[in-house]
Amino acid sequence: MGGFGGGGGGRPVIRLRGGGEAREEARVRAREGWDPEVYRFRGVVEGVFGGMKTRLGGGYLWERKPWTAMARALLELIAYGLRVLLSLLPPPPGYKAIY
């Protein structure tokens, strides 16, 4: 069947220098702590945060300073939590549910 990336017997076109092993100290330390069992959950975490981002209006945080970006992210997380909580509670007496 051949194809790309499926391990169909092809060989890499670009040679890796040094046999493909990490040489920089930071990369060597990162490889020591690497756990593929944990990494496979990356998609789950990205899916949760991607869904939150989409529901909250999507887009980037436009703040320039890290502390204001963290404050905005925290406020958006609180707003998301309140939306979830209010969607689980019944409407108050006299109000009709809109969902």
C-alpha cells in the first residue's frame, strides 16, 4: 500500500546529524522525563480547552502582559463554570427555560 508515514518500508530522506540523538542539555533532560503514556492524553486536554475557547468567543488573548493574560483566562474560566452551573439548575419560578 505504500503511502506516507504509515511505516510502509520507506526510508527517511533527510539524514539526522549525530545519529538522531539529542545533544543539547535541555533536550536530553526533556527526554528523561518523557512518558508516552501521559502524552497520549494531550488530545483530551487540548479538546477540553479548545471547546472552552470556542464557547467563550474563541480567539487569542490580546493582553500583552502575562499577569493580565492570566487574569483574563481566570475570569473566562469562572464565567465558563457559571454557565455550566446555571445550565444544570432549573429555571426560577415564573421563568421559562430557553434551552
